[in-house]
Amino acid sequence: MMADAFLDIADLSIVLRSDRAHRLLRSVDLHVNPGEVRGLVGESGAGKSMIGKTIFDILPRAVEAVEGAVTLGGTDLLALSSNARRREIAAAAALIPQDPLTALNPVRRIEGQITDRLTAILGFSKKAARDRALTLLEEVHINDPERVLRSYPHQLSGGMRQRVLIAAAFAAEPKLIVADEPTTALDVTVQKQILRLIAEMQAHHGTALLFVTHDLGVVAKICQNVTVLFGGKVVEDTDVKGLFAHPAHPYTAALINATPRYDRPDQSLLPVPADVIEATRAEIAKADAEWLSQRGQTLKAAS
């Protein structure tokens, strides 16, 4: 366990309940210190969202954590009962999800979707919660916050809905926010505004931020440190400057080379070479074989 980390994921393995020898996350270590902005990078299917779901105790019923610890503010969440775990998470962490339309309740006004967290977690009165919601909407640069509080999600644009979700995430002053690819559903112009806004809010509130993305350009702009995933396994963990200057893993180097460069418009797109993919998969297969030799009989007996 890292002593200074607010979020400390150590040796976390997640398996399918139907095949407990098949790991989806492979002995993952990930740490986020107070006030740190850490990027979590990987291609689709790498396991990024699985980590986020583990933190918030919303894993699909078909999978389970079989080893490791997820420590939030010094408390191991996996050692708690389900109810105690949810209370601990609600008080300490918040999520900015991918799709602002599906994340908001379509039949409730925006006001309640921000103030519920304040009344339930911090014990605000309805008036104090409403005043706080107005202040937050102003912080995320929403004009006419009174009108927005009275609105339903479908009455707002995608960018405004995402701003509402950012305001809601910061409402109860959580120590940790997980932003799970929060610009995926937005057009390019709005993406830039939202990224700037998240960075601004994080700096203002001093919140630890885990930014989940597949975009290394985003990591370069707002993150201090970065963890790179491939196939549910951490292949690199370093500071952002070191990542781009001297990537340690061939997959990371290939991922950087595959990123389009606006300053090199004539450069052809470079896919990650097949031999790099195969070599990384071989690393994972070797690690899985070692893991199964140590724990496989126990897992099979429990299945």
C-alpha cells in the first residue's frame, strides 16, 4: 500500500464467475495521491472502465474481484459489507460518466439531480443545497443557472449536460473524482471546452482526479502521471513527461507513435505494429500461467 495515496489499488485481479481462471484485470496496481491528476490510458477493452466500476462497486454480476485491495482514504473497500462500502464511496468519491444524456434521469429536473447528493451526504437543507447548486453551475460557466435548474436533461445541449454532471460530481467536495472518458459523446469543439473546465475545477477544488481515456493528447494536456493498460494489465506507470520522452514499454512507444500529430499533417497514420501486440500478449500469457500455477487450484475448487 502506498502511504500517501488517497486511492490505492493493489494487486487487483478480477475474473469471470463462470470461468474463475480467466482474468479480466491482472494484478493491477494503481495509485492516485491527494490533488493528483492521473491518466488511465488504454485501447477499448483494456480494462479502464472495469477499474472505475470496481472503485464505485458497480461491477457486473458476471464478474468478481478474487484478490487485491481497493483502498479509499485508508479504508479497504473490498473488506467492507456492500452497504458500508457504498456509504464510504458516496462520501469520498464521485464519477463523471461518458454519456451525459443517459447519465441524467430524463424525468427529473436538474436541480434535484445536483441537490440530492448535498442533502443525502452533507445534510444540507433544501435551500442551502439549491444555493450551492447555483454556485456550482456558475463555476462550470453555465449562463442563467436558475433556468438550468428548472430544466429537464432533454432541454439542454450535450455540452451543457456534461457541465451539469461536472457540477454534480464536485457538489459534495469529494476527495476523488473519476472521469470516465467524459468527452466521448461530444463534438471536438465542446470536448476542448470540457477538458479545460475539468482541469480548472480540479485545480480550484484540489480534488484527486483519475482521468480515464484512450487519448494520449488529453493525457499530455491535463495529467501529471499516467498508467497504461493493455489486456487488463499495467504495462507502464510513470510521469507524463517521462512517458513521452522515454516510454519504457514497446507498446507504449507504439501507442505514442500511432497518435495523430496536428503539427505533422503530411505524416501517415501509424498503427501499433502486430509484432508489438503479439509480444505484449505473450507477456500477459506468461503472467497468467504463473498466476494460475500459484492460485489456479484454489480458484477451480471454489468454482
